[in-house]
Amino acid sequence: MKRERLTTKVAAAESKKKTQNNAEGQRFTNGFEYDKSKANHLKKALHNINVSLGTLIAAMKDLSLLRGSDITPDGQLGGRGFIMPFREMKQMINESVSNLSDVTDTLADELTNPKWGLSHSEVSKVKKEKEQVDQKEEEADQVAKESNKEVVTEVSEEDIKPEDVVNSSEVESLKRYKDLLDGNTKDKVAGVLSKNILANLSNKGE
């Protein structure tokens, strides 16, 4: 069963735009004459994409070290028509890694087709290139996971203050109500009331 990469999940929305094979996943190559010299171009493309993946993953690592709040006041970067949300920029790089990984899968599968007439050493080199891509996919997954954790934890509950909310009075009311239920109040009457409220809630639960 093929492993589902995190970068593939990130690019799920874009995957619908890709050209799909027929339902059976079959190809029709009868009568086609394979020219080994053309396979050399495919091998070079596979190698160059492999190198490009390494460069993109390095960029992913660089960006994962940054919090959006550290480099942008509005969550966006750029200017003069080239403005992009920081989170969207990182997502686009993740999608690029996923798309290029899919291309390498296809090229490697094609080059292992015996009809191309590649030698055993040439096929072994293709397979080794594919193994390197698989390792980079794992690395990209880990970087993406760490980057997603940063996005989730970038704003914590402690970072949100009443003045950050439009209707801060509601926040203060909720906080006072929570303190009341927790018994965190200096008001003795309120403390007694909180015990009665919790008792009534417990009885209803039964």
C-alpha cells in the first residue's frame, strides 16, 4: 500500500487539477519504438529534480524556523503587487515538493521499463536516485509537521488579552464566571454560590 505523505495531504486541493490516467491505470504502447538516447534526457531530468527537491526542502527548513509574527505584522510578505500570506507561501513550497516527488515516481517507473534497453547499472542508478527522493520525502514530511506545529502554537490562550478582542467585556465576563465556578474569588458570598451552582450541576448530571 502506497504511503500517503503529509505533503500530499497539503496538496490535496490541487490534486484534482492533475491529469489522471484511465480507470484501470493502463497504458497503450503497442507499436511504439523506444529510443534509448531519449532515455538519457529522462535520466537527467530525474537527477535534476532530485537536486531541486533538496534545495526546496532546505528552503522549507529555513522558513520553518520563522514565526509569522516575527517577520510580518499582518501575516503577509511582499509588496507592489507581489503580496502573499506567509502561511500560503510555505504551503505552496510544500505542494511543489509533493508535485515534484510525484514526477520522480513517474520518471523512475518509466525508466525501469525494460523496453528502454537500459543496462543493469543504469537501472540500478535510477533506483538509487528514487531511494534518495524517498528519503527526501520523509525529510520533507518531518519539516512540514514541525512547521504545522509552529502554526498551531503560534498564538496560545495566554497570548490573547481582553484588549485584543473587539468585545472585551464578554471575555472579562467569561473569565469572572470561570473564576466563580473554580472558587477563585475573594468574595465569600460568591464562593458559597459557586458551590451551590456546582452542586446543582452535579445533581442534574445524575
